[in-house]
Amino acid sequence: MAANPGCARRTLLDACGANKDAIATQAGFAWPFGQSPFALARGKSFESGMTDQGGARLLTLLRDLLDLPLPEVAYKPVEDVGGNTQREVRYQHTCKILLEAARGGDWPGTLFDHPMLRLTVGGVPVYLEPDVIAFKINDLFYVVEIKSFPVIDRQADPDQVASAIRQASVYVIALREMLAAHGLDPAMVASSVILVTPKGFSNTPVATLTDARKQIAMLVRQLRRADNVGDLLEFLPEDTTFDLRYDGLGVATRNAADLVDHLLRVEARYRPACTQYCEMAALCRDEAVRADSLDLYGTGVSDVFNGVDSASTARALAAGNRLPSLDQRDVAWTLRHAQRLLDELGGVA
């Protein structure tokens, strides 16, 4: 939802708490996704190296990055409460220690490792169990996100960076929501987040302070949109349902074609990156293929060709076989120019 805020289908499925994996499987569009076991193991190993021994390596990075005046910083793991790992228990414990720190109390902790957070999505409280550390310095909480993708020559994969910033931004919003619910100023959570990643292909860490204001603002708008999910339902037929109709043995009996028909009633916004994080990706990609949509080629293409709804339309405009509409004239000129260059170079359209 955060990575593709324009997708009404994903927003509606999230808001109603639907099991997207089960729905996609029953519809005949199961889509396995996620990181490989090797990537997960590398990420866990790198993160452990940052938080072992009271977060010693992480503290060294943060001192350098934020110019900390303190010779020592306390460290508080929050992964369980006396061995109890229930989410609500951990959340209440996290509230207690973070609120104590926010109010300037004597709670022994400035680094809070793996706090349990909670965020309201579509009117429903959702627990977040992030690989994140809330770090308090100079009366501000910073969200620190540890990722294992490499930074080479001060450059990292832009999609992975954007994903990490979005993820950290969710935690910023959750922390602010916690403070506001208890009468404290949500601005105590910094809008800049700290990304910790390996330098090159070694395990040498590097910390980067990144401005996340745009991502936070975008996520807040999307959360408000999810809260107003009734707006999405307004134009849907009243019989629309994603119910899988389980029998007494727990077996889904919903007809696949009927389920797909109901899913397609809700507008989607497919992007190639959807295959990395959405269970509905196969269905939406199939829909985009049948529509010959430019969305198949990513936002870089669809945004440039604004006003052009399909690849076949783009090809027709490039060849001069279609008269452009008023909002397609600039794009049509660009396509015709590109086509002439290809022809001169002996290329193929």
C-alpha cells in the first residue's frame, strides 16, 4: 500500500483485512514472493552485528553521524517482556519505556532495540514488529533502519533505498501516533531517518541520515485514504465480495472465474515492482498485459507518456498512424522524433 498508493484494489483488500494470498490462490493467480533465504540470512547476520554487545558498533556509527556528546549511551532490548512475546504485551511495554523517555524520566535506555509499534490502518490497529531501533538524542527520537543491501561508491540500488525509507517512515508515523495518543508532541520524532547498510560487499557498516518528509506526508495521505474506504465502495456493485466460501472442512469453494470478476471490479494500478511485495501481482499483471498497458514498463515510462493509455497507442503515434488528442500532442511529437532517430540509425521500433 505504501509503495503503490494509487492502487485502489490493494487499498480495499488491506482495509477489509482480506487474506490476499488465499484470494490470489483461489483465483488461479498465486504469486510467491519475498527475499531468498540467503538474503534473509545475510540481513539477519548484518543486523545482529549492529545490535550485539549492547549495540556497540551501532553506537559508534551514531556518534559519528550525529556528533553525540555522550561518552556512553544506554541500550534497551524490547523483544520480549520477561519472556512474554505477545504483541499487545510488548506494545504496552514499549509504550511505557518510550513515554518515560519522552517525558525525560530516568528509564535506563536511549537505544530501544526492536520495539513493538502499532498503527491504525483503515480504522483497524495493526502491529508492527520492525527491525528498527528508536534512538533518542537531544529530545528527538530517530528511527534507525538496518538493511543489508550494499552501498558501492556512495551509491545503492535506488529501489531498495526507497523501500527502506518508506519502511522507516511507517515507523515514524507509528511512533508519532503513540506520542500523540498520550498527549505528547508527535514532533518529538524526527522526520529524518537513519539507514545503516554495508559499505561495498563487506560487513563494514555505514550510516546515512536521510530526509523522509515527502515519504511521511505521502503515507499519511494514504492512511487517510484507507480510513475513508467507504469512498472506494461507493461505485462498486453492492454484491461485490471477496469471500472464498469455505465449507465445513475449511476448503474454499468460491468459483475462480467469479472471484476474478469481482476483483476486477476494483481498479488496480500495476507496477513491475508489485511482484516484490504484493500477493495480487500475478492477477494485476495479467490484467495489464491484456490491456496492453504502459504500466507494465514502470512509472518511468507511464509518467513520461502521460495521456497515452496503451503501448499500441504509443506505437501508432510514433508511426504517425494515429491523430493525437490535445493532451497527447507533446508526447506524440517526442515519439515521432524518437522514431525518426531509430529509422536513421537503422533501428527497429
